Amino acid sequence: MPTPVPTPVPTPVPTRLPDATVAAVRRVLDAAPARLGPARLLCLDGPSGSGKTSAAHDLVTHLRTDRDGGGDVRDVRLLHVEDHYEGWGGLGGAPRRMADLLTDLAEGRPGRFRSYDWEVEAFADEQVVAPLGPGSVVVLEGVGAGAAALRRFRSALVWIEAPRALRLRRGLERDGAHLEPQLRAWSRSEDAHFAAQGTRAAADLRLDAYGRSS
């Protein structure tokens, strides 16, 4: 009888940040001025596969409620930089597209953009982000969220990182082994991007792959 091949165990990405991390993000964000018109922009950046998207969803949930867990008290929006990449080679153009969107929001207009459809490899229908009100928060996550072109809008920047091998493993589990060449090429592109932008050094908080302060 042939030996059964064990089923690979997925590499977990934490879906809930430690309470201490959430509290630290709140402190940094609340102490910073609103620079996106009447709103604060919280950016989450770091290499692909580090856990930015999961962290962003958790932070949105926490920031919408008060510290005692009461009802919704704040308008919090979530935006993804990957909607602005023009495919695997599109990291360089994403900050400019994001800057156009954020300029509209900062000036009190609806933000408009066309999100990239990775299936058809083209920009798709126009998306509209409603104007922002006083006290609201925009959470922007993805590689490039901390780019220099967006600094003037930003109230706080959180850097999330993980060991390279863990990031690749998470990427392969998420996107499929057939995309390993693209994932490796993307890793080289983001390394160059972060070095040029000085993103890690500019961060207000730095977290590891499990949401702990690093």
C-alpha cells in the first residue's frame, strides 16, 4: 500500500491583533492630526505575505467602536493598494493613482478610481468612495501604502514584516504554486521599492508576522 501523502498544513495568518497592539495603534492615530481633509489616514505597509490585510480588517473593526466595545462611533473605510496595481509589474504606478484618489477625498469630493481586475488583466469599472466627514478614518493597506507620494495625507504608518520564507509560503498557499515565479519577482520589486522609499524607517509602529510590536 502506498504511503499517504500528508495534506499540507496552511501557515496561519492571525485574524486578531493583540490587545496591546490595537491600543498602540489607537494612541498613535489619535495623537496625530487629520491630514486627509477632516479624516485621518492610517497606512499599513510591509512585504507581501506579512499579514497586512488581516491586520487591516481587525483594525477597522476595533476603530469603528469605542475602547469599551460599545456601538459604532466612527466612520472607518478600508482601501486596498492592490486595486491600483496594473498587474504584477504595476507597483511603481500605484502610489500615483492612490494620490489622485486621496487628493479628491482630502478636498471634500468623492474619490473615484478604477480597480484592477486580476482575472482579465485590465482596469475594471469605476469605484466611488463617498466624501469623508470629521473624525472619520481611512485604513489603507498594501505594498506602497507608505510611499512618499502619500505622506502628506498620512496620520500614521504601521510597518508589518515577516521572515522571507514564511512570506513566500503564505503567498503560495494563498495564490497557488503556479504563481511562484511572479511572487519571487514581486518580492524583488518590493525590496527595491522599500529601499527607495525608506518605508520601514518612516513607520510609527513596527509589527511582526503575528501582530506583535517588533
